[in-house]
Amino acid sequence: MRMSALLHIVDSQGPAASRWLAQVAREHVGGAVVVSLGHACESAPHPKANFAIPFSGGSIALAGQALQRLSESLHTRAIVAWGSRASAVAIHARDAAERWLVLDTVPSVHSIPFDAQVICLSDAVADRAGAAGWPPMRMRVIQPPSPCISKFDLQGEARAKQRDAWKISADAFVVGLLPCAKEEGDALAAFHTVGRLRLAQVQAYLVVDPQTRLAASTNIFARSIGARDAVIFHHVNTTHTAIAPAVDAWISMPGNAADGTVLDPAVAAGLGAPLVADAGSLAAMGIEQNVDGFVAPGRNRIGAVMLSLSRDAALRKEVAAAARVRYAGETRRQAFAAVFAEIASRVNAMDSKAVAASK
């Protein structure tokens, strides 16, 4: 069996960019093993997972036990867990290894491991982690760079192809929903915004993953008012890159206390379109108002901002450009890489000491 001093655990329900971020970290570590939480390793997105841990019945404790057994068999010295659910699993793997928890929001657990190193992906998460009981000296904040800055559709070919597949015109206004899938989204609230645009005679569409919360209700409601064509159901598998070229603006609605949208500003910047966040979402805490995005309280105000964006293509480009400057700069990439270079150095030192002690 393959041995590894360092293990990355990534999650299909983790941060929007968790696999990309893990890949960046892995490049600065070398030899790290990637473990996928909740699905088979052969279906895991890039980077391809070496192992998979089932999430049977949603039991964090059982997944934690599986992680502990795996890390023991691999002689793992450290675990880096990406996202709140993966972090909760790592917390339950009590004696497995030293742990770094990369948080997009604070995991809902009663027992806080004070020995864990906590990397918060925003100041907002750091504040919440501190309030939950993590000692400040164990926490640090890094702002992740954009995951897909190099994949812009400069010639517009991908945009045209996707819109042809959706059977919508090139000048239609398309809204993407963040998070794009799972329970944190709110398709019905997002559809309310698109409905406002339609009332203003804007040819607007909402792209929704069928797994998003209230997607089925949105479908029923849209049909009942004769606006079924305003909703495009498209499986995006928790990554926005496939549909990004065809989207004109992103919207982030408020979720529950475990709202996982804190990475949305970085993702939206990388996807080349402005983000409009509800004041109740974590994403709102990461936006510089009117510079790299917009924060609006409630559906009606979000609709008003979206209406302005739908009528001003130059404004959309200006905001997207400002977001790229903020989230995709080399300094941000270097700072992010430096954190994981430091982790790699510490893990290598632990491994060397263990090897020396065994001789």
C-alpha cells in the first residue's frame, strides 16, 4: 500500500474550489495522498483521489473512524481537511495525525480539538471560529486566489456553444446561482429575482442545478405562471467552470448557519462575472461594495441590482475586472502557496524525526 506523510481530504460538498485549492497545495507538497469524502475515488474530480471514504447515512463519526484507520495504514503524519464537513470528519479522527482544518465555515461539532491548526478562508470565518472556541493562536486567515483565472473564454466560443445548447439568444441575460448545488442554495428565491427582470422586459434566465434546494418547487411555480422557459436546469456537479462563459452575473442567497458561500467571491471573480450577494450570506462579508461585487438586502434589492447589471454590459465587465485584480493577483497566489509550503516543511520534519527514531 502507498505510504504518505500527508493526506488531503476533499469533499464533494466542500468549498466550491476545494479540489482546485487542494491541487495547488499538493503541488507544493509532493507525494500527498488525496482522499475523497462521500463518493468513489474513480468518480472524483481532479485531482483524482487515491482513496475514498464513504459517508454512510451522513455519519461523521463513522467516516472519522474510517479516516483514522486509513491514516494509520498510510503512516500519515498530518491531515489537511478542506471544508466544514471534511473538517468535522478529521476532528472525529482523534488520534490519526496532526490536523490542519481549512474552513469555509465553522463545522457544527460540540468538541473543539484545541490541537488542530485552523486555516480560515476569510475573516468572517475566523470570527466565527473564535466565537466557537478555537484559540486565536491556532488560527490564521488566508484569502484564496481565483481557481480558474486562466480559463476565460476570450473568443466567446464556449459562450456561444453553451447558449446554443440552451436554445437562448446571445444577448439574453443569464443569472447563475451560488452555491450551485446542494442544500445551501435557494432556487426559488433566485427565481424571484429573475421574475423581476422579466417584468422589466429583460430577456433573463436562471441556471439552476436540479439538486439545488427548492429546485423542484421552482420548476412547479415557473410552470404555474407560464415562465418555465425562464429556468434552465443544468447539472453542474458543484463546479461552475462548465457554465461560466454563458453566465452574465452570479447571485448568492442567504443560507442557514452553515452557509458555505464564503468562497463565492473568489469563484465569481475567476468566472469573469459580477457577484450579487444577499446581505445575509457569508459571501457578502467578502465583497468590497461596488468594486468587486454588490451586497443587497433582500430579494427586491438584489433584483434592482441585477436589473442595473442587465442593462449595463460595461459595468459588468468593470466589476468582473476589479474582482480579478483582487482575487487573482500573484501576491494572493504566492501567499496561499506559502502557507502550504510551510505545512509541507513541518510534515517532512515530522516524517524525518519518525524515521530517525525507528532506526
